[in-house]
Amino acid sequence: MIRDIVVIGGGASGLAASISAKKRNKDVLLIEREESLGGILNQCIHNGFGLEVFKEEYTGPEYAHKFIEEFMDLKIDYLVNTTVIKLDKNNDDFIITLSSKELGIRNITARSVIISSGCYERTRGQISMPGDRPNGVITAGSAQRYLNINGYMVGKKVFILGSGDIGLIMARRMYLEGAEVLGVAEIMPYSNGLNRNIVQCLNDFDIPLYLSHTVTNVEADEDKRLSAITIQQVDERFNPIPNTEKHFEVDTLLLSIGLIPDITLLDDLYVEVDPKTKSAKINQAYETSVKGLFICGNSLQVHDLVDNVSKESSRAGLSASDYLDGLVTNRKKIAINPGKNILYVAPQYLDFGWVEKDLLVSYRSSKKIEKALVKVYQGEKLIYQKRRAFIVPAEMETLTFSYLELDQNQDIMIEIEEV
């Protein structure tokens, strides 16, 4: 039996993609490696989810439950405790190799695949951190799982490196559980988390934020347990500035130093990758350079809000359905390039073969800009512009414009002008 669409990953992204494709009468199978659906949302017990999608505020598990209910009502097929270990393509079909306790190792075939595998945390091994290698240095997401799922308190005197949203949320969580949270250090001159999390997780609890600082030494006690750290201010080239050291006695260092899209399954398919997003390049339909292979959610680009993950993934499910319905025509495409003050854009291509009227582009600025003019050019021609206030790299931005009248032979460039 050949499935229409196989969705890999059962978090917010995979659930939304599966639901939208099923509503288009497609035969959908979702595969999740954990024992239950919901993904990372199951450990995010704080509120703040759902305002965009449901116009109400939920915790992570509540938000996931809303989608799981609809998923179950639609009677979508799914497998849990099942890992996809290999993804290949044979002519027009995809061969997916699975491994699970119940089924063992077996292959299934699909006409289309949607990757919604999420992202993973950067670890200490991926950055240069001088000092000892003691127990007590863990990622913020792992600490969140230990505390919220397993009920295990990872430490009592805590410092956090990196101001990503998970780190900020865990600063508050550890404080509320009785830990002494001594501070958060961020190597950039601005926070990498949402402004609301700075206010609600740090300012409300008087937890200091040290911008332009990083950890320059880690110390262990005789039991090889973390005992102290040193942070230091850095210059504009991220070099430590002498005589700015601050010493903290701690038993736990949480790392919130970035998330990386999980695209390991794409290794054997020679998918074109964007070095800036560290994920696949896509067209406006979320289709990769491999026809019929789609990607969405945090496996495509790291989002600030799960609501936007769900909306993006719903669109990807519809695109996969359009692909199977033969609604894609000439496949003429042009590049969408990041220009001045733009860190990255997604999609990276505009494919005129897809039947759409508007182009939705996600982007991040490369620096904080208080008054901005976002401009879109095709060649020398300005085709779109919009004023924006207070753009920061920590928050993803979007823009939408029609492409029906665009030249099919000239690339597009997006830039931000400071005004």
C-alpha cells in the first residue's frame, strides 16, 4: 500500500500538517518517535500558547490537546514509539524505513513526505567554553523535561548562559521551585528571547540579565560537580574584556544557546540547504529541492511562537495535497535573497508553478532597528515596502505581497533600511 502523505514528527507542526492534508481527503500517516503525540509542548507547562490560533491562552499541553482532539476526530493514522531511520526516493515515490518495538524494522512507501521533526538544542560541545567538564552543565530544554515531566529538580544555585526563550522560561521556573537563580548571561548586546519573556521571567523576579557577557571559566569540586563559573564582558568581536570578570558559586549551569533544525533525515536525498537557517531551502509551498518533499515548523526555521508553527504547517499540508492533485505546472522559479540588515529569508525561492496569489515571506533582522523600512526589490524595481517599528533578531517577521505580475526572470531581494 502506498500512502499519500507521510508526516514525520507528531508535535505542533506534524499535527497541524496532518489535519490540513486529511481535510483535503488525503490518506495520511503520522510517525512520532515518542510514546505520545504533542512533542515539546508536553513539557511546556507555562501559559502563553494559542492566542493567535484559538484567541485564548493555554499551557503547552492544553494547546497540544486541542490539536490532538481534532486529529483523533478525523481518524488520522499514526504510529508512536516509532523512529524513522532512513528516507530515500525511488522514482516519484519515497521509501521510509521505520524502527519500532512493535513492528521492528520495515519500509513503507509514500507519494509525498512532510518533515516536521522539530529542532534540537546546541550543547556545550558546540561552543568554546573554557574550564572543567563537570556534572551540572545541561541544556535548558533537558532541565525543563527533568522538572516538568520527571519531577526532578536539577539544582539549587543556578546560572543560565544564553537568553533564548527556553532559558528565560526556565529561569522563572527554577525560581518558583525554590532555586536561587543568580543571573542570565547573553553574549549578544540584545536578548535572543521575546520581550514579554524578559519582563515576565526576569524583571518580575529581579533576575539580572548580563548582556554582552559570556562564561569564560567553569570550575568543578572534588566530586566533579559544578561549583562555580566566571562570566566576563565581551567586546563587539566577542572577545573577553580584561578586568570585567564576575564570579558565581553555582551547582547548575543551564545552556540556552540556540536551536538547530533537525534535518538529519535529508542527508541521503541531497536536499539544497541554506547555511543561514541550517535547514532546507524551500519555495513558497514549503517544498524542498526534492519534488514532493515538504518541510515546516521548527525543522524549517526556529519560530518564536507555536501558533505560527501551526499556521505554517497547515499551509504545508495543503501544499502537499496540491502537489498530489497535480496542481503544479511549469516549475519556473526565481531566488529570494536576503539583503541589507536581513539575517535570512524563507522561502528562498518563488516557484511560479504553484497556484497562489500572494507570497508570504518570513525573515529575521541581523540587528536591532527601532525605525525600519522593509523594502522588496526585483532587479532595480521596488515592488513592496512597509514601515516597521522596533525590529529585533529575536522576533521573526513576515511580509505578504502578490506575485502575479512579477517578472519570471529576475530574482527578488529583501532588505531593511534604517529610517
